[in-house]
Amino acid sequence: MMVPSSPFAPPRQPFYQYPDWGKDPMTEGKRRIAILGSTGSVGCNTVELVAAQPDAYAVEALVAQRSVERLAAQARQRRAR
């Protein structure tokens, strides 16, 4: 059953048609990534690779089970959200 739109409401559009949806000047044109296990050996190497290519990647999230100090340092370094 479809609910009629209010005559006073703007027409509904899918979210992907809004021009400013999801645009962030800090991540524009970059591949946004999350690094799981960032304080382990593979995760540390991944963080270093991402740091070497700052124009290509934007770190959205870093995840670790232990080593909170190293995780905090990585988050500050890569400006993870």
C-alpha cells in the first residue's frame, strides 16, 4: 500500500540523486578504507602503505583487539574517524 505524498512536501528522490550526498572534501577522490587488526604485523604494514600514498587513500576506521596506545597513535597519524 502506497502512502500519498503531502502536497506541501518536496518530491521524494532517491538518496543518490542529491548533489551533496556523501561528499567530503577531505576524502574526495580517495578510496575510503577501514583497517582491521591495525596494530598487528600485517595491519602495521598496511598503515605504512596507506601513509605512503596519502592522495589515494582515506582511513575511515582502525580496529584492534589490544595495544590501545599503538591504535591511538595510528588514529592520530592517519586522522581516522
